[in-house]
Amino acid sequence: MSNPLHTPSALEAMQALCDRFRDTKHDLNNVFAVLLALSELGQRNPANYERLGKAVLERCPQVVHDLQVFQDELFALLETVKAAGEAKAQ
């Protein structure tokens, strides 16, 4: 019996998911870099805490959204692979 992960469509879906993960990780790293930089600036000049708060309020919802989209795509792919495996087993 062949592995359902080795079908061309499953491999393409896995590659797309890996690409999404790479992009999401890059975006998260950028957000954290900005937040850390503003935190350091806030320690030097408390006026920068307002900028930090604004950055958190603007960027964090997008991070949460990106993670939710990634999770949805990951679980959808998992269900597809499970269904393909069950279909081949029958």
C-alpha cells in the first residue's frame, strides 16, 4: 500500500503549507523585532511606550489571524491525507 503523502497533490499541498509556514514565521519574527526594539527604546525614553502600545495593538491581531489561517490549512491538509489513506485502505 502506498503512502497518501506521496501523491502529487498531497506533496504540492505539503509544499504550499511549508511555504505558508516560512512566510508566517518570517512575519512573526518581524513583529517580534519591532516590539523588542520599541521596548528597548521605551526603557531609554518612556515616551516610546506609546509607540510600543500602538504597534502591539496594530500588529498582534494580524499575527493571531496568520496563525489561525495556518492552523486551519494544516488541519485541512491533515483531514485530506487521512481521507486519502482511508480510501486507499479500502
